[in-house]
Amino acid sequence: MLWFRLALKFGKSVARLKREIDCHEFGYWMAYSRIEPWGPYMDDLRMGMICATLANCFRDPKKHRDPFQPIDFMPWAKKQDAGERPAFEDPADQAQYDALALFGIDLNRLKALGKRRYVAKRGKRGNNDAME
């Protein structure tokens, strides 16, 4: 994703940047993006911090006990508990949910195709779809 962020920043295509930036310089860009993150996500986070600060200044503690957080003002971000996951009574339904959520594998579709196993293999250009 860093290639795309750099392409947006410099107004060039990714292919052109890959020709112009060598691996040594790209390593510096990777380090810089970790030290000082930038891009749309960080812009939204900074704006969320401003909104949370203003909302907390005028917050009524009787109506809102907990202070507002920056994530409350980022509509695309979902709050989730790390351990929260729906529980199904049927183990097959639970397996279907887990396979879809974790790996993007639709077990019911594989079963309909007569596939008993699914093996993920890395192919050309990151293609991970391989069924046996």
C-alpha cells in the first residue's frame, strides 16, 4: 500500500515510481511512514481527536458517562471487542462463519462443488485460490 500512497503524494503512477525509486530509498520511505504515519487514515484520526476534544468539552456527564473517543467520530471504523464473536448452536454453522470471517472461504460453496479439502497456495501475483 505504501507504493500507492507515494503515487498519490507525488502525482505519479505506481509503475513510474517503481522505476524511479530504488529499494534503498524505498526502505527509507517505509521507515519514515512508520515513524511519522500519514495518509487518509491518519487524517481521519487527527480530525477524530479534534472532534472528541470538542465533544468532551461540552459533554453532559449525566447523559454520556464515558468520554468520547476519536473512533466515535470515524463512521467507517467499527468498535469491536477482540474476543466478541457470535456463537452458533450448530457446529457446522460456526465453522462456516469462522471460515468466512478468517479466511474468506465459503465452506457451503465448496461442499456444493464436491470439494472435501481446501488448500491455499500462493500463486502468481498473490493468487491464493487453489482447491483440491
